[in-house]
Amino acid sequence: MPYAQVAGWGMAVPSRVVTNNDLVEMGLETSEEWIETRTGIRQRRLLAPGEATSDLAVTAAQRALEVANVHPADLDLIIVATCTPDHPVPATASLVQDRIGAGRAGATDLNAACSGFVYALSLAAGQIESARVRQVLVIGADAVSIYLDWQDRETCILFGDGAGALLLQSSEEPGILSTSLGSDGSGASLLMVSAGGSRFPTNGDALRNGDNHLVMDGRQIFRLAAQMMGKAAEKAIEASGLTTEDVNLLIPHQANGRIIEAAAKKLGLPPEKVFANLAEYGNTTAASIPIALCEAIEEGRVKPGDNIVLTSFGAGLSWGSAVIRWGLPLPVEVSSWRRWRRRLGGRWSAFRSSLRKRGRRVRSFMDRKYN
């Protein structure tokens, strides 16, 4: 039986940065300190006018193919995990397939909200393991900002937009060791956009009532996410034949700083074995795990032979986890600027501004990479 191995990776985020202070200046009844203390988020990226989910997905896909040195025409299947498609019909994956030139690939969308990427990864690995396909592009892409009520501080402070992609290839060496998926539809109303489907079509009444906005029972979601992300990870680790002591890095869904801490604590993993970039991007839904994995690779946190655990929780309710044995050498130059950004934390913006004022030559590089 062949294995599914990661061969390429890529991410894309919008250029528009919205800080906590920006939200306060927009009239949201909160403060920068309240948002960061409650969530761990300092800023998020939001779509600019004219941008759509497929634009981010295409860029992430092209970067993953470039890393793997694979031509789009060689792809067998494209799966886009998203709950914010460009259109109800057709699938966003079909739009991506056309724009990247993957002429012979099948293409489909998958909606499991924040758990979508792990679900898509599991399905893609199964297709490869069954020998039906050899190369699958798995993309998590979302723009939940389109559903937000910007006066609801329980939801609008949490989310950002983005996309991340992994290219999976058939391999003789173990890659995706195991996955664990779960759902409990009885909790669907805890995190929902009511309007826009066949039950409540988007019409004048829905818009007037705000049914096109995301609503969330934050207290219940927090409790369940902290519990189920850890349980899903435990189940996947057990299925892989490993123990938590064998885990080199945990990459959880980037929903809330306290949820990430709770999941790591349940697994008994120290902070140095947990990767988080929530502060910079917020909750990018299905994109959060692949974006975090891309940044972990760039920062040198991933090495050949490492056992990496991905775990997620989202609307549905849904949850999922995957264990990856990393098999690729990583000739990636770690960005010193990214290390400085993490070290400075909230002081990064002031540091960047001071460099701009001095007219340093690094200015254009920084603007391209981080704005």
C-alpha cells in the first residue's frame, strides 16, 4: 500500500492588516487590551475589495506546486476545504483548477468549517493509499470576514482571512500516519450562519434580521473546543502507533490562545512543542492549520523524521486530527525578520515603523513580505 507524503506547501494572506486598535477606532465597544487578553490576537488579515476566497487559494496552491517542483497538469485531484466559497455553484475548487492550469485534475469543495483542512487531508490520503490517485492538492481557504457583524465583539475580533495548501504525493515512505474525524450535529446551532441555504434563503427578511451573520455561543464553543481538540489528537496519536512522547510538534487550529493552551495541556506537551501564530492572523478557519504549518517550516521548527500532530475543532460541530511523519529535507532559509517579529511581539509595528523612517534598504523587503 502506498503512503501519502507531503511534497509541497504554500500559504497566502490578504495584504490588508486590521489591528485591534483599528477595530476600536471603528467604534467597536472594546479595547486593544481586552481583545488580546481574551483571545491572544493582535491583528488579522482581511480581504480587500474585489478579492475572493479563490484568489487566496490559487496563490497558496501555486506556491505549494513551486516548492514541490510539480506541474499543475500532473495533478490528479484538488480538494478545497472552505465554508466561504466564491459562489454557491460552482465549487471553488473548479475555479482554482482552471486558474492554475490543472487540466486533468478532478476538483471538489469540502465544508467542515474550521476542521475542513484535516478532513480534506484525510480524504486525500485515503485516495492515495487506495492507489486511485498519485498527487492531490489539498487547500484550506476561507474568508469568514464576509459573514461578520462588525458590531458584535464576540465574533468579529476572532476571525481573519487566508489560505494554505499542501501537495500530497504517493510514496513508499510513511507520511500521513493516521487521522481521526468526528462530528456532533446536535450542537450545530452553537456556531452558525443561518441564511444563505435552502432552509433560510438570503432575502430581504434575512438581511434585516442579520441572519446572514455568524453567530456563536462563545462559552460553549470554548469548552467543547478545548476538550475535543485534545481528544481527537489523542485518538490519532494512538492510531499512528506513537505516544505523546514521540510528538515533536503540535499544530492546533488557531482559534483562541487559551484553547491552544488547553489542548497542549491535555496532551502533556510543553510550550516549546506547540506552534501558534494566532496573534498575527486570528482564526482563519480551514486555512489556519496549513498557514501555521507553512510558518513552522519557515522558522525551522520542522525537521525530517519529525512527528507532527494537527488538531482542529469547528462548526458542525466537527473535529479532526492527523499525525504526519515529515519525510522531506527542508532547504528553507529561515527568515531572521520573522524571528524578530515574534521576539518583539506587540512592539513589532513600532520597530518596523522606525526602520521605515530611517529609510533602510530593508523597507521594500519588509513591505512585500509582511504587508
